[in-house]
Amino acid sequence: MAELTGQIRYQLLLLMRTPRGLFAGLLFPLVLLVLRSGGHPRPAVEAGLVAGLTILGVISTAYLTHATGLVSARQDGVLRRWRATPLPRWCFFAGRSAATVLLAVAGAAVTVLSGALFYGVRPPASGVATLLLAVVLGALAWAAIGTAVSAFIPSAQSAQPLLALTFYPVTLLSGVFGPVGNQPGWLESVVRYLPVRPIVDAATSALRHGGAFSGSDLAVLAGWALAGILASLVFFRWDPRRTG
């Protein structure tokens, strides 16, 4: 337990020293909320925007920052040195994932508090647990996906562009900036089985009327998390790819 606690603390410090990651996960959603503020806020309507931006920050931290950090650590030989230490491999990944979740929760708290300040969106007491569950499960699922995807990224320089190819289309189509109208029926069906819409819907429901997480949404997230873990076990690389 002491090893895991120490690893969580160490990985959290590393994440907090990543300016790009802090901006994407904590500051970017806040900036968007500030820019959209003004006029006459309608909490029932704006709850969807606050929920979407909250989840946008969570995924930015758990996917973009987490996966980019793994790729950079592999390229710099840091992962190779970690593997050579007595630290169990499961402890390394558990510590990094837990640190990622903690940072995602902190970013979500900042966004939700900002939503209360600028839009008057305040989750009912019954919705706090649902919102926290959506953030934690979403961060865990996307961290697992990011770990798996990092195995296929050749260098730190290409990490952000390659990750963006999946991040932006999926998040935009899933409604992080609000409902997307005029989508074909088949696309709407596909989006519902991607790991963004379930947590956006759960966060929106929690902020509006304290709703609970649906069983189908939990199943979708659990499926993606399991797929990410299994793919990581098969494909994850500790050593940088040799060139030449």
C-alpha cells in the first residue's frame, strides 16, 4: 500500500508539472465557460453546456495528457527504467491511473463551481454522487483507452496530432458543446456506444435534476475500460521503437 501511495503522489506531481495538460484539462473548459457567460442564464438549459465542458476536461486529462505522457516517457527511456525497478508493473499503472483520476476530478470540480458562478447551475444534493461517478468512471475508461492507444504512437512529437484525430471528432459528435442536430440515425446509434455520450448524459442528468447513472451507460463504459485494459496487456511497449 505504501508503494502505491507513493506512486500516486509521484505521478500526480508529474501531471501537475505538465502545462499543456493542465490547460487542456483544467483551464480550457473554464475559459470556454467564461467566454459563453453573460446575458440571462437559464440553468436548466446551461446545465447541458456545463456538463459537456466538465466531461471535455475529464477526457482531455485522462486521454490526451495521460497517453502523451506515456509516449514521452517511453521515448525518453523512463518507462524502461521503471520496468527495471522492483516496483510491480501493476503498481506503476495503478498509480498513474489513480493520479489521472484525481487530476480529472479536480478539473471537474473547477468547471462545476464555475458553472455555478456564471450560470447558476448547481447540482442537487442527489446528483453529486452521480456526477462524481461519471467523472471517475469516465476518467478510468479513457485512461485505459489512452494506455492502449499509446502503444501505436511512434514518438512524442506525433502524439498530440494522432490523439486529436480520435479525440475531437468523438467529443464533438457526442455533444460536449450541446446537442448535435440533424445527425443521421445510424451515426446517432454509433455515438451512443462510444465512451463520451454516456458520461455526458449522466453529468447532464446529475446537474439538472439529480438523476442516476443508467445501467446501459455503465455497461458501455465498463466495456470500453475492459477493452482498453486487454489491449494494453497485449500491445503496450516499455521500450522505444527502434529506427534504422
